[in-house]
Amino acid sequence: MHITHRFTDDSATIRIEGLATRLRMLHLTDTHMHYYDERDGNMVEGCVDFIKRREAHMEQAGVHYVPGDTFHEHLARAATERLDLLALTGDIVHFPSPASVDFVLDEVDALGVPMMYTCGNHDVHYTNEPVNDEIRLTRLDALQPLHDGDPDCQARDLGGIRFVSVDSAVPQISAKQVEFVAGQLLENAPTVLLT
């Protein structure tokens, strides 16, 4: 199998010999959506504190960046590209607030493209919480609409390519995840690993 790559500042083309169809994927990571509302309960104060600190830092740096606007712009551009897959990997939300998850879901649903999502460390904990598997496990229910299946690892076949996602939010890879990936690689298909 022969594979060639071509990159620009905002795209990559990977040609895989023998594939019957062209496949288009948008990969977004580290968007850090940080919406919150009353559903966050006693975590609201930490959410507000983070946003104030972030805005002060951005102002000091002379940068105006609104994660939700940028996310929307990327998906609007993608809507014109006839995508086959949207890959969202790690720190899509800055904390697992229902408002952030709702925002991402609304945007993705409007795009109407299959999605694979895997968590990053910020997706699974609120500001000032430790990053560990115990906290991660308590927060996964809030993220269920995004990962829509097993949050630890998933696989999807599209156009002759196997896409495998592995959650490395803790950051550790479990024996279950290693076994899953090894099993996926036994299929001997071109594989894209998303973490």
C-alpha cells in the first residue's frame, strides 16, 4: 500500500492507494467551549472565575477570540465541503457543563455529518477539580450525547478506512483501550487513530 501526504496551513490531503472513494474529514481539537447555566449548580462560581481570568488574559494579549464563534465558523465552512466525518478530539468543552454540550450538539446536528468524539482532560472536569479517572467517570454522563457510545474507545469504518478513537483524558491508556486498538489493527485496514 502506498500513501502520500500533502499539507497546507489549514488542510491535509492523505492519498491511500487502493481506496475506491474519496473521504473528507474535519478534525477539530482544543476548542474549549465554556458555556454554563444554572444546571452547573455549585460549579457556576468556578465557571465564572475561569471565564473572567480567560478574558483578562486574552485582553492583555490583545486577542479577541470567542470559542463558540470560531467553532461555528469552522462548521459553517465544513458545510460547504460535503464532509464524511467530523472528528472532535479533546478539550472540545472546557468543562462538562450541559450548556457547552448543548451548544456543540446543536452545531453538529445542524451540520448533519457523522461525528466521532473523544474526551480531553478539560472535557471531564470543572476548573479546580483534579484530573483523575474517578472524576472522569463521574462526568461522563454529561458528555454521553457527544460520545454516543463507549467513551473509552470506539471504531467506525468509512470508505475503506477504519477510524479509531481512544479517550486519553486522564492521561492514561487502560488495558481495555490497548486491547481494543490492537483488535482494530488486526483488521489490516488503513487506520486513523484519534485521541
